[in-house]
Amino acid sequence: MAVSALGTILAVLASLIITANTLVAIALLRLIQKNGSKGLYFVLNLAIADAMVGFTVVGLVIDEFSQPFYPPQIFCVLRMAFVTSSSAASVLSLILVACDRHLAIRKPFHYFQLVTGLRVGVRLVGLWLVAAIIGFLPVLAPGFQKITSYDKCSFFGVFHPTYMLTVFCVGFFPALFLFIYLYCDMLKIASVHVQHIREVEHAGLAGGCPPSHTTSDMKAMRTVAVLIGCFTLSWLPFFIASIVQTVCPECFPYKVIENYLWLLGLCNSLLNPLLYSCWQKDVRLQLSQLVVGVKRRVFLHLGNGRRFPGRGTKSLPTVSCLRLQD
């Protein structure tokens, strides 16, 4: 892929990621102020982490359009550390969202007692600490750095293969297995709920009441399933190819990983806000209200600009209601 083409794709992708996640974050803030749900803070944190991924990509865009570019080693290490830590924060936020939905389904009557503001804050602080440690570990431990000459900043040019294997095997695959376990457990719980409702309906005790709890369970399961599917399709090819490249450098061209598969992984930060804006009715309603408010302000501004008569025009005479009645 040509340098200018890759830089253009990265620039467009970064702009879309930042814009989409910023809009979803604003909608979630309005929704939190409206109903005070503590679980939405995990989704808000996911939008913030994905937006940070977009901001870190902006630096890589500048590098692409600054070729030839020979940055110092510490510059590339810090830049890729920010990229890695923001991506790790996005993955960890997905795990917290899945765990929160799993808890809401498994213990619906104790959910609000378990998910308090203090516990949510502790989990979010711990998330960012873990993400910072994962991303800046090569900065703290120079043994994880790779000493090479740089024409641009990249994962395989900055990080040692040992660090890459550690992040992939200890970070990505446990997260994927945890996603699968949570979804399977939620599927089992929802199937039990559906079975109970069918037994009640068969006994004639339902009274025509809609199974609202089961409906919310299915919506939560659908959201988590789509998030897991998009996460797997976006990042799994990159991580598998990176492991092969780390173990056998001659077996797989790293340019394909950096120019194509990594772009596919970045698309996950764009898919997350789009999924929530499409699947979550409350978020979609807040976004529509936000768009209506912006349109109203624009029309009012344009109307105020056209309110002043031009030179040589005459103002219309004022007619009172009494004269109209006469």
C-alpha cells in the first residue's frame, strides 16, 4: 500500500473514530444525567477509550505524511506505547461492559446494590492503570524494546518479540475466552427464564403480562453477542498473524500486518459506537435529540441573520387586532 494511500485511510479512519465516539459519549452523558444508571459509565468509558485510539492514530497519520521520517527510538517507543495502552483500554472496557450485562442478567434483583458509584469508580481506575502498565511496559523495562533504525514508528520496529508474545497470549486470548464464557452463561440463564415463562403460560398463570425481563435479557445478549463478534473479526486476524510473525519472521510479511490487518483491528473502535447507536434505543434517542437541537440552533442563527432588512427596504406597517376585527 502506498504511503499516501495508507496515510489517507488512517486520517479518514481516525476522524470517523473520534467523531462517532464523541457523539456517543455526549449522548451517554445526557442519558446518565437523565436516569443515573451506573452501568452506563462502563459504556461511556468504552467510548472514551475508543476516542483515544483515534487521537493516537492521528500521530501515526502525521508520520505517514512526513516520509522520509527518522524519529529517535524513545519517540517511537512512547508513541506506540500510547497506541497500545489506548487499545488495551478499549479491550478492557469491552470486558467490563460484558461483565456488567452478565451481572444484570444473573442477579437482576441485586444489581443496583452491587453496582454502586464507588465500585464503578474503582473498576475504571484499575482499568486505566492496567492499560497504562500494558502499554508503557517497554518504557519501564527497556529489555522489551527492539534496537533498530526507524523509518517510521511501528509495532514490529519498536517492541521486542517477547513483549509482543506476552501481550498477545496474556492479554488478547484470555479476553476472548472470557467473552465467550460470559455469553454462553447469559445464553443459559436466558434459556432458563424462557422455560419458566413457558411453564407459567402453559399453566394459565401468566395473565397476559409481557415477559419484560426476558425481553431485556435477550436485548443484552444480542448486544454482547454483536460486540464479541465484531471484536473477534476485527482483532483475531491481526493477533494470529502477529504471533506467526513473532515466532517465524520469514513466514509472514509484517507489512501486510501493519498495513492491512492492523487497520481491520482499528475498525473495532469505529464499530463499537455504531453498534450502540443502532442497537440501544436510549442512546439512539439521545443522538436524535442532539441532532434536532443542533438543527434548531442553526436555523435560529440563520433566521437571525436574515431578520435585518436591506438598504432601501421599507418595514411593514403594524396592524392591530382591533383594526382587523373592524
